Amino acid sequence: MMGQGYVGLPLAMRAVEVGHTVVGFDTDGARVKALSSGESYVEDVASSALAASLRAGSYRPTTLEADLEGFEV
């Protein structure tokens, strides 16, 4: 499990770029809310790229551990 901070979010976006569907887990509800609306606070991740991955359904941020069930990676 990895949060969606300065390491986790760029890693999640890279996984999306190479074709994975990603559920980004973080315990910070405010951070997940911002990410869910397409707002990146990480310099290495453009808000436009984040928003595109949300629209495509390839990235979904969450605070719920139950959303992580069934993943292989």
C-alpha cells in the first residue's frame, strides 16, 4: 500500500501511462478529494494528466482499504 504523495502519485500515473488501471490509496481525505476533482499538488504530475486519467477510468483515488481487494500488483 502506498499513499498518493510525492512518490505514490507519480508512480500511479506512470502505471496508468503503461496501461494499468490504478486505485490510488491515501488516508488523507482532503488529498483524495482534490485528486478526485483532477487537482494535482505534485509538481511532477500535471493536473491535466490526472484529469485525463480520471475521465478515462484508469485512475481512481480512494481512502477505503476495501477498494484495494483483488489486485495483483
